Amino acid sequence: MSFEIRPARPADAAQIHRFINELAAYEKLAHEAVATAEDLRKQLFPATGAPAARCVIAWLDDKPVGFALFYYTFSTFVGRKGIHLEDLFVSLEHRGHGYGKALLLHLAQIARDENCGRLEWAVLDWNQPAIDFYESLGAARMTDWTTCRLDRSAIDKLTG
């Protein structure tokens, strides 16, 4: 069997969409997953300008088994760009074989190669298997920070 991680291509938009929907169902957030494959294609592979995010897909032979979607941030404290991992997901039937670790190591290598100051992500506080996995790789939980969010309706209300 052949395993590889490669950058996503425009033709992968539907597969990325399937992974996102699988992840949303796992996280009990399917009601929030409203993006379409076309939305993803336009944002990840725009005809002009920079993509909103980057994506890599893990392949076992010719079958996609997982993905990581990420974008760049900037830390004023570190004075460098960083990577924010938005989604890391391996299909349920392919877990436990090291594919998630391989995806995270792939991103860590990108961060190292591009001299990033940080590689960060969020994890749901009830997702103990993911927390244990991340901590086993050396990740530290930022328990002194709370995530804040304005969703689209709150943005509209705030801006009048």
C-alpha cells in the first residue's frame, strides 16, 4: 500500500466537502456545516488572488483517508506568521494507523520550512481522544485563553 500527503487540487473540492461533513457530524455540529463544495472550490482555488486557506489530503493508494485545512496567522508577540489548523480529520475507518499524526507532522514541517512561529488549533473540550492525541505529540493546551466569536448574524447586528 502506498501512502502520500499532497496539496489539494480544484478537483478535490467535493472530497474536502465530504470530509468536512464527516467531521461536522462527528463533532455534533452538522447543523453548522453549510458550506458547499463550490464554496470551498472558490475559496481554496480562486481564479484570481490568494486562496483563503490551504488544504492537504492524505491518500492510501488512490483512496482519500483524511485531510488538513489551514491558513496563516500573524503573531505580534513572536513577530512571525504562524499556521492555524482549522480542520484535521481522518475517516473513522482509517483511524489508528498514524494518518492523523502524519498530517500533523506534514503541517509542522511546513511551519518549520516557512519559519513560522506557531502552529495552533482548537479542539472541543469534550473530545478527549483528540486532546490525548495532541498532547502525546507535545501540544500544550492554552487553558488561560477563551475563544470568542461573532457569527454572521452578530456581525450584521454589530455593524447595523
